[in-house]
Amino acid sequence: MVVITDSGGIQEETTYLGTPCFTLRENTERPITVSLGTHVPIGRNRELLRKGFHEALSGHRHQMGRLPPWDGEAWERIAEIFTRQAP
């Protein structure tokens, strides 16, 4: 599977799921997804999209990584915040 989008938010989800993502924009609000190699903002470059799409479908993928805050421990951090702020 490959995701092609113009959305600024789906890049984190595709990184978490290990799915290559190509964004039809020249920038991103999620630069960590680019540095992890799971997301490529391609703008209007059709050749870059074509190349990346075929590479991803043929199994040539960058090492997928987990985003630091997506560690499955958010509930502990939230509980700690509520506990500290309790009267």
C-alpha cells in the first residue's frame, strides 16, 4: 500500500503504520516523517511520484520508524498530568 495525499496530517499515521506516504505539497508540518524516510513531500513533481510509487510497491522502502510520542504510553503521561493538577 502507498498513500498519496495533499493532507498535512496523515503523514504521522502512515509512518506509524509503516506505509509510504507521498504528499502533493512542497512542505510538511511533520518534518520528522521526512527524516525517518517514511514520507516524501513531492509537490508537483510527477516523476518523483512515479519513481517513489513504483519503488514502494516493489518493496524498496525506507526503514520505517516509530514517532517518539507514539510509544503507546500516552495514557501514563495524561494520568500523571491529571494527578499533578488534582486539588
